[in-house]
Amino acid sequence: MKILFATNNAHKLSEVSEVLGDGFRLLTPRDCGVTEEIPETQPTLEGNALQKARYLHERTGLDCFADDTGLEVAALGGAPGVRSARYATDGHDFAANNRLLLKNLEGTTDRRARFRTVIALILNGEEHLFEGIVEGRIIDAERGAEGFGYDPLFIPDGGDKTFAEMSAEEKNAVSHRGRAVRRLAAYLHSIEK
Ligand code: ITT
């Protein structure tokens, strides 16, 4: 099955294609001639995921899906949440975001946090949402070089490695995105029959 993934994030693309496996061929916006930044201006993950998927669907007419993800930190009232990409600056500056997160948590003993992914799928003109959550905690200094974004600061419950110390396979097995994508895949398989 051929399906368009509305992302400009290469890390996400490789995580998602690994979980979906050989049965799916993922197209990118660039493959379809869309090279501009896809707008994400909504106040919720659900709103942004739908906005990205609708934007591409309107331009290409193809079945497509988008993922919007946020890191929700308990002691910060759920921040950075939907603003995770632009926490410290207007761009996607992972290092600056991580520095700001550590600064805002200085002296805080409650380190609980979770990643939440919402996937919006538009298939045959109909919209569907899938969610994946992983609970964990924020450590006080970066560890590991794999993954992206806040991965070097996040340890999922039940282990002691950060996401950035895990292989892609290990991260996908427990991550927010892995969970959401397995739900998406189950749905796509169920309607293929
Ligand atoms: P697209 O919108 O093009 O898909 P993006 O990087 O803007 O890519 P999001 O808005 O979904 O993606 O993600 C917001 C930010 O959250 C992202 O820039 C990272 O800093 C962080 N993030 C998302 N998924 C993550 C993950 O699996 N591990 C660590 N950080 C992540």
C-alpha cells in the first residue's frame, strides 16, 4: 500500500517506516512536489495533526497521515506540549529546547513526563485519529546520541536508558510514536481484508 506521510522530519520518517514494515510504501511531501513548510498553528496535537494531513490531502488528493507529538512535563503543567518544537526558539533547535527544559526543571524533584503522539489519517476522504503515549521521567543531563529532540533527556518507565541510548527498534517497541503507528497499521490492515 502506498501512502503519503505529511512530515518534514527525517527521524520520524525512518521510525514510522520501520514500524509499518515492507507492506507499506511511504511517500513524502517532497515526493509529491510539496516543498514548503506545512503549517501547524492549532492549539492542540489533534488539531495540528489534522491540519497537516488536510493540507497535504487538499494539495495532492492522496490518502495521507500526519503525526503531531508533544512532551508533557507534569511539573510544568503539561508544557512544552503542543509547543515542543518551538519551546526555546522559533525554529526546531533541539539543543536549545533541551537546555531550556533543564533550566525550567532546576531544583524540581517531580520529574514525571510523557510523550504523546496523535496521528491523523485521511483515507478515502474520511478522517481518523490514533494516539500513543509513553510515561517516563526527565533526567538532569543529556545522555545518548540516537534519536532526536528530547530523547537524550527522557527515560521511559520500567528502564534506565534514555531514548537516545536505545536503538530505533528498542525505542519503537515502547515509544509514543511506535504505539500510535501500530494502531494506525492495525486499522489499515483491518480494512485491507
Ligand atoms: P513534522 O511536523 O514535519 O512532522 P516536527 O519536528 O515539527 O515534524 P512535531 O511538531 O510533531 O514534529 O514535534 C514537535 C517536537 O517534539 C519535535 O521538534 C521534537 O523536538 C519533539 N519530539 C517529537 N517526537 C519526538 C521523539 O520521538 N523524541 C524526542 N522528541 C520528540
